[in-house]
Amino acid sequence: MGSAKQKISKAQREARIQAAREREAAAAAKKERSERLKKAFTVAVCIILVLALGIPTMAIAVLGM
């Protein structure tokens, strides 16, 4: 009887370890996706700033000719 009880707890322990690994993998994937979105947002903001500053400058240069 004692060994059957131990076997169940071993299976439960393995299941818990597997669940913990899956949670870690999910957390890592979520973090990676978040970082990728952050990078894309930063690039988009930089492009918008370049356009916002560049277009009026070019318009002034063209109109000033």
C-alpha cells in the first residue's frame, strides 16, 4: 500500500513539474511578444517624428525657392 501511495505522489509531482514548465514557457512567450510590440511601437514613433519634422522642412525649402 505504501508504494502505491508513493507512486501516485510521484506521478502528481511529475504532473506539477510539467505544469510549471508549461507556465514558464507561456510566461517567456508573453514576455517576448511584449518586447517585440514595444520595439515596433518605438520604431513607429520614430518614423512619425521623422516625417513630422521632415515634411514641413522640405515644404519650407521648396516654397522658399
